[in-house]
Amino acid sequence: MAEATQEVAGVVEAYEDLARRVLDRPESIPSAIHNLLLKLAETHPGAVYWVIRKFYQEYLRLYVSDTGYIGIADRYEPGLMYPGDIVIYMIPESPQPGDIVQISFTDRNEVSVYVIHARIIQCNDDRSIQVEDTSTGEDYQVVEWNILGKLARVIPFGSEEWQELFTASGVPVGWVATSVEENIRTLQDLDVSRRDEAIAELKRRLGDLV
């Protein structure tokens, strides 16, 4: 145990020394940070992704487009979205029960990133948050650190607004078609409610895409 503690302390000390050397040359700070993140991403991409996203939200606190984001859904979420829908998220300033949030986890080695959508059930006095996975129904206890964004709106596939935004996004149609196909295969192997209805909708979208 003592060896593990010493090892962690050594890592912290090494990074503190690296930070001091970077700060001694302020003109090189942007490239130094960039190169360090690239190096860390070779072995710990999950940690780099997570820290950048959370830094963006918690430090800048800008209520402009910098902290909101638009994504193309790549999975079926019952009652929420289908692959190909355009999804708008906002900064999770004050999470409230009933909010649908996007939550990120990393594995123990901070290599893989796992992202789920969940409904907030309860905000606890210790600042932890009880959520329910919208896909599996499982309960989790998380902290605000885990929350990437709050779901604000879903723009349905093929709608007039979708056509305008999707064209501007530059996302390849083939990427969306692949996501739809993968979800069809996944649903065919699952026993979930309204499965046939979901598969029929996915096949309709695939027909429109190809």
C-alpha cells in the first residue's frame, strides 16, 4: 500500500514539475498542452476526452454555442431517439429531476469511454445524483462530474429542419446508414418492448438513406 501511495505521489510530482517548466515559457503553453494531450491520448484517450469536456463546461461557463452541442444519434433510445436523429444538448447548469442527461464513464484504466442517456430521478443532499438509464432501466448514482450535457431537443430524421441541419453538418450518409444497420442487428437479438415497431422504423430510415 505504501508503495502504491509513493507511486501516485511520484506521478503527481512529475506533472507538477512539468507544469512549472511549461509556465516558465508562456509563449509555448498552447502547443505544450496540445502535445501533452496527444501523448496522453495514446494510452488514455478516455481520460483526455473526459477532462477536456468537463474543463470546457466547468471553467468557461459560457452560455453560448461553445458549451452546447449538436450530435447525430447513433443508437436507439426508447421513447427518446433513433439513429440518424439530430440531438441538441445544453450545458447541465442545474440538473433537476426529470431531466434527460448524457452521462460519461471511463473504464478503470481511463482508456474506453462509455456514454449513456439517463433520466434524473433524484438530486441528493451530498450532491450525488440518482439516475435511470433510459435504455436498460438500471439505476446509477453519479455526480455532476459525470454529466456531459442535458438533452434539450430531438429533431426527427427526415424533417425539414433535419434536412437543413444535416446538409450543413457534412456527416456522411454512409455513417448514418451503418449506425441504423447496426441498431437493427442489435434489436433483432433483444427482447424489448415495441421491438418490432422500432425495427420497422429503422428499416424505413435505411431505405431512405440507401
